[in-house]
Amino acid sequence: MDERASAQTGRDDAPDAPDPGESERQAPQPGTGPTTSETETGSTGPAPGTAPAEPPRTPEDSDETPARDSDSDSAGAGDTPERTTTEEAADDKARADSANQVHHNNVNQYFLGALDAPEMHFGIGAADSAHARRRAVGRLDAGEADAVLASYVEPDCFEEAVTALQRDGAVVLVGPSGTGKRAGAVALVATVAEGSDYVVLSPGRSLEELANGRVEFAKGVGYVLLDRMHEGTAATADFDWRRVRDTVREHGAHLVVTTVHEPQGRAPEAVRHVPWRVPDPAAVLRVRLTRARCAPETVERAVALLPEGCRTAEVVAAAERIGAGAEADVVWKEYGSNAAAPVREWFAAERTPQEWAEVTTLAFVTGAGFRDFETCQQRLERHVARAFAEPTEEEAAEAARRAADRRLALARNALVTVEERENGALTRTALVFAHQQYRAWVLRELWTMRSTVYWDGVRDWLTELLGDGRADLELQLSIAQGLALLTPSAFEEVVQNYLHPWASGVAGPAGQSTATLVLHCMCLDESLAAVALGVARDWARSYDPVVRSTATAAFSGQVGVRFPTDAVHTLLRLTGRGAGAAFALAGLVAVLAECRQDTGAVFRPLAYRLRAQRDLPAGRSKEGVLDAALTVLRARDARTGRPVCADVLVHSPAQTEKVGELWAGVLGNLPRRRRALDGLYATVAALPSACENPDPAAVRLGTAVGTALRPGEGPALRAGLEAAVRRAERTGPAPTHLIHLFLDAVLSTEE
């Protein structure tokens, strides 16, 4: 699809641009849980689609193959036609593709459940459930913007950035993570932009996309692009930035970009790159505690105890806790130099190989019981043994003595403690760090102090743990948390030695799941979310179909929740290329619904592509769109068994028009009509279990489907659904009343 065309059809290619006609009207949706996607005989898994016009060719776009003509306008009457060999083969392929995706759905749901579990120690960013379930792009709602601006403290470089933004219409803030660039960007557009609308753009937007109209800038709107990805060469940087500046100026908008990447060579002159400095931490703390209505003595005590080395993000987090009633001296133990001190003191002492293995094991295997922990530690010790000098006889004897009673050794480790966790009616013992923040500091110290040989052993140990087929989701998530915490210190190490190999299947399905979970964990941290998106996009461009399948899993979960536009467009591009993209799209719809996010991020672009393909000759692209639409529409909630669309129709009625358009599109395709009729019947029949009064939802859906059907297709739909009712009545009561309400609404549109 051409870029400008996308902007003219509901901005389906750029939902992160302002869209007052759609995005603000979306009602919150209820949780729907994990998803399965029906086949003729049962359930399958997640889901995706494809584009009306082919996207730029990439490795996975090769080998164009013709497809059969599947757009017969003839409509069956009465019972639907017998299933063809082609249909059965398609179902067999769907079942095979979905087996892997069902597992990925379970991984996504386990992760979302863990966010709400009080005993899960993520230790990553703002890992609260509400934050993690929110999209990171799109229109910034007024409440969030006001919260940022009300407590904002300007750093000494703020006026320099204001001047540049007023002069050029665009400015870039450059600085490390945790320095307040996000809040600074919002404050800048609020100061300079004419209106009060602010839009957060995807960090995946390139300079070319910003300059050529892919983003539809609007007059008076302030745009923020957070954590812009590095684009490599700086040979044309000034020219590219000049084009971006001119485009933003032409539309009367303002753009603030943030990045951690310093300009290569000479900084571009067209758009000012301002080195960003942190605001005064004490001033930030005072403002936030005062707004929280803390007593003056509480404010001054908290300021007096403020430790050195606190990032702005840490000051904000601490202020929130103190403002909620926590004691300042207790809170500050977990931030800045206070949090690091006990860990650094521990590493400053002479340590035995067993002690190194203890803290390394705990960094990746947090929350295990004694037996499992000791087993993992022993396996690690074998892998890292060559990183230590050959022990003397005396050292070997001491090591043997310590190994004989590992639990006493753990009890003497000041960084380690034991938690009692509820396990049904019983409790179980779990080994964890004495303070949640220790985990990140331990990983930093390990990376700084241990050699490549040691880390090669760690890599082989983790790969072995995952590859032996016994790693459950709890262990996979723990390993993923450790790698996400290691990423700020050792990004290349994590990506090259863990994520890419595991995504390619080196450690089996558990390795693929863990690689996906690492990206999910990164999405909990504002400074790492863009990194996760970049890694997933790289996987999606791979020549390796196994790597691409891991990408679809990532985009069907937390990465898709945080960056739905990027997820949908990537999955649509992968549809029909054997990566399970259609099932991933269905999985994404279910996860978006559970997180109360806009499911229209999937329905709108998919409906547009189906509409654009409808009158075109058959081909792989058209077949991919039809398959994706049918898979998304037939997806079921694995917890309730209901079609996800039934919940969407009840709790997000604004989506009814697009859902109806999708049903009409697949019903008009003869080879898929039987499955479409079964899925539509199941959706209407499930409405009573989704709400107390299903009649209005059935009528709305019927009207939407009837409006989108081609002339003459209504009677065939009636015949097919009445046949479905007759089949259902053979095994029990059927929702005849609802079906007739739906059909009457469909046929009323022909009058």
C-alpha cells in the first residue's frame, strides 16, 4: 500500500498520528485471555494478514507463487458445499502452523499473569501492570500529559532546546537513559506547540518516513519520537534532517526527538542536537513530594537522605513511594549509590568459584527452591570451571567442604535471602536477592569483573538449561528477566550470544519462548522498549523462517501491546510466508483486548487490505489477506471458549463496522465460506455469554455485515446460517432468536 493512500484510509498505516475520528472514541475492552483459532475440527492458535500492494521486497518476499481463483460470486443455498481437498489441505497447514503459536500464546498469557503476581520480582523499569499493558505510541492523553507537566523541573539546557524548537520546528535531545528526556520532550512541545494535542511516534520511524509524508503532521500538534533507533551511516544525516525539518515546518507542527546515540562525526546543522542534562534531583524530589501533600519535614528529610547517583527516573519512582507513605530511609536503600553499595562491597572481597556461581545462578534463576537452585548451580560450575585457575590442594579441599553443604554457604551470602511463597494451601521456599535492586547491580558487577571465558560458560549453561526440554515457563521468565537486566550493560552480548541464537531454535522451543520473554521484559522499561522493538524487527527481516516465527510470537505479545502499529504492519507483511503470522494477529487481538487497548489497531488495517484486494485477481497477497481475516475472526479465548469477536462486539461496539466488513469479505469467498459461516454462527451464538442483553449487539453486527455484503449475497448468508442452526439443533438448543435478529438486520440493508 502506498504511504499516502494509507493516510487517506483511516491512517491504518500510521495510527500513531493524530486521529480524532477514531482513536479517542475506542471504549476500553474487557480481558479476553489467551486465544486459540478455530479450524474445522477444533482449536489452533494466534494470528496475522497482508497488504493490498506488495511492500518493499525483503528476503521473505521472494518466490512469488500464483494462487487459485478464490473469488467466485456464486453463493450456495441450504447446507453449504462439501469441503474440497484444497480446503482440507489448508486446514492441515493451519493446524501445523498453529501448534507452535498456541505455545507462544501460553507464553504471552503467562507473562501477563506474572505482572499481577505480587511475588514476581521483575526489577525492571516500571513493571506495574497498568504501565506494562499500555501502548507506548499514539496520542498522549490529557491526564498523562498534565501529570508530566505539573511536576516538571526544567534542567539548565531547557531554554536552549526551546529556542531551537521555536526556530526550526524540530529538535533532538541527546543523552543517556534515565535523564528525563521523555518528560523534557513533552514539556518542550507543550511550551512551543500552538495546540494541546501531543502524539508519541514509534521509535522505528526513519528519517525518510518522517520526511516523505509517511507521518501525517498536523498544524498545531506537538510530536514526540522517543528513543529513536540508530540508522547507521551519517553521510547524509544533515540532508535527511533538513528534509524532516522542512516537512514539519510546512505543516505547522513541532517535533521533538530523543535518542541515546551521539551524532557520528559532525553534528547535523539543520536540526539542533541538544546534549540533555538531568534536572536537579533535589528540586525534582521537592516538587513531587509537595504535590503529593507531604508534610514539610517529610520533604526535607527525604531530600537530606537523597543518595548520590540517582537517575531522574529513580527519583520519580522513590518520590511516588514516599508520597504514598513509605519511610524515606527505607525507600532510599533501594536507589542510587545506596542500592549499589552492598553489592559492590560483596564483590570487593575475595570470592571462591562457588560464590561466583551462587550469585550468577541467582541472577538468572530467581525464585527457585533449594533443590532446583543447587542443581542449576552445579551445572553452571561445570561450565565456568575453566575461567578459574587450577586450585591448590588446600583450595580444592575447601571447595569440596563448601560444596558438601551448599545451603549453609547460601545462608552466609549477604546478598541472598529466603522467601516463603504461597502454593495453594501450602507454602514453598524460594531463593531471592535480599533486595530486589541487587539483581541488576549483581549483573553489572559480573559483566565488569568476569572474563569472556566465564561468560561463554554462562551462555552455554543457560542454553543447556533451556535446550534439555525441562525448563518450565517460570524458569524461562526468570532467565529472561536476568538477560533484560543485563542488556543496558552488555547489549551486544545479550543480542548476539543469546537472543539471535535462541530465536533461531538453537535451544529448542523453550529457547524461542525465552527470547520472546526477554523482549517482553524489556518493554517494561521505557529506555529498553525501543530496543525490544528493534530486535523484533530484525528477526522479522531474517531469511530464516524459524527466526521469523519467533518474531511473530514477540509481536503477538507485549511488543505488540506497546507498539501495535509496528506489530500489525510487520505481521501483515509476513502473512503467507510460513511464519504463523495470521495466528499471531489473532493472538495480538486477544492480548490487546485483555490489556484494554485498541483492537482496531488490527481490525482497521486488515479491513482496508481486504477491501482493496476484493476485486483484484487471485494471488498470494489476496489469499494471505483472506486467511488472516478468517483466522482473526475465528479466534477464541482459551479461558472462556468464546470467540474473541463476541467480547469485542459487546464491550467495544465502535469496532462493529470493521468487524462486519471483515465477515462480509470472507463470506463472499466461496472456498472459505463454510468456515466463515461456522465462525459467524459461533460468534452470534456466544453473545449471550458475553453480556446480559445480546440483542443490540446481534443487530449492530447484522447491519454492519449487510452493509458490507455485495448485492445478492444476503439470501445465501441466510441459507447458510439457517443450515448451521439446523446442525446445532441436532445436539441441543440453538440461539434461533439471535440468528433471526442478525439475519433480519442483514436483509434490512438491502431495502
